[in-house]
Amino acid sequence: MARTEDKLSRRRLQTSTATTIISISLVLFMLGLLGLIVLHANKLSDYVKENIGFSVIIKEEVKETGILEFRKKLDLEPFVKSTDYITKEKAAENLTKDLGEDFVDFLGYNPLLASIDIRLNAEYANNDSLIVLEKRLVANPIVKEVFYHKSLVELVNQNIRRISIIILAFTALLMLISIALINNTIRLSVYSKRFIIKSMLLVGATQRFVKKPFLLRSLLHGFISALIAIILLGLVLYFSRQALPELVDLQDIDMFLSLFGIVTALGLIITGVSTLFAVRKFLRISNDKLYY
């Protein structure tokens, strides 16, 4: 009879532990999944911004050696991600493809000028920075003019700001919900052991002595839950890359290692803090309220 009760108690304890770990794992997985979305959205916004460039039109009398020297100087600038030298002939060839007919034969000469197409680093892809850069480039004696789509740049930045605000608000909301869920899970787990806590106090154990095993067990559960969440996130990344190979260009191993570290830290911090508060509550609670 005693052995049967021991087995039942062990099964209940194992079931309770498994339920706690699975619950925390799922919550951490959802947080990690949102983190992946945020990181990919940030990379995507940088990718879009870095594909917004402008053309520096070169004066006709400038020789090619002067243009190439100017391009080398541009490549060293902090705002430049990449440059592409477009000769008069290449510009005419590109326009002919777009028009579907050879306008050079029709006009009898090539009216286009050589240019340097510049792709900016993401932090400089906004109208304020572009205005400053435009003034700086136009001041160069070999530059005729600088061309870019001002309305497109403003539209892209506005949409990115709106999406960022929505994602930030959703992240904050999910974070609060996740903390509440993990906290309730931990409190229920500690609640089931409230009589053990009081019994330990009655035999002379200090509060620190009582808290220690609960805290260590909770940190272990948090670490295991974080590992499970990381494995699930790894599977999501693997299958997403299989389904959408284009995501490879937006992904960075350092980015994922940082995310996995944050998930692990959240698992340890939230479970540890929740356990301390829950145990403290039952350490201070009166004997009459243990049955409620």
C-alpha cells in the first residue's frame, strides 16, 4: 500500500514537472518566434533601404580616369555601401532595352552622360541625410547633378516606421502575457508544495534554506525549457530556409546566437524571479490560509 502511494506521488511529481517545463517551453518558443520576426523585419528594412540609391551624373567633358578616381573616393565614404560606374554606352544600351528601340540611331548621337550609381548604407537612406549628401556631391566640380526619388525614399521610411511601431507594441504585449503565464505556472507548482514549505519552517529551517532547493529546481526547469524552445526555433529556421531560400540573405549566425542567448536568459530570469516571489508568499502566509 505504501509503495503504491509512493509510485502515485512520484508520477504526480513527474507529471507536474513535465507540465511546467512544457508550458514554459511553449511560452519561450512564442517569444523566440516573435524575436525571429522582429530580427527578420529589421534585416528586411535594412535590405530595402540599402537598395534605395541615387545616381551621380558626371559632366560630359570629364575623362574616364577622373571618373574612376572619383568612384574610388566614394567607395571609401562611410555612407556608401556600393557603387556602379555606368558609361555613356552602357546607359544607352540600358535605355534601348527599356524603350525597345535604338534611340541612338534615330537621334544620330548619344545624348546620355556617364554616371555613378550609389547604394547607401541603411542608416543614411533617409531624406535628411540625402539632402546633405546631395549638396556635398554637387559641390564637386565633375558632378553635373544628383538624381534620386525623394517621394519613394520618404514613403519607404514612413512605412518602415509604422511597421516598427506595430511590431514593438505587439512584442511588449506578448512579453507581458508570457511573463504572466510563466509566473502563474510557477505559482501553481509552488502552491502544490505549500505544506512542505510550512513543515520545513516548523522543524526549524530558515527561509533561505527553504528557498534554495525551489530556486535551483526552478532555474533547472527554466534552462531545460529554454533548450527545448531553442531546438524548436532551430527547426522553424531550418524548414523556413527550405521553403524560402531567399531568407538566407537576411539571416546572420550572430543574430541567431544573440536571440538564443536572450531566450535562455529570459527562461532563467523569469522562472527564478517568479519562484522567489511565490515561495516568499507561502513562507509568510498564515497556517489558516494554507487550505484556501
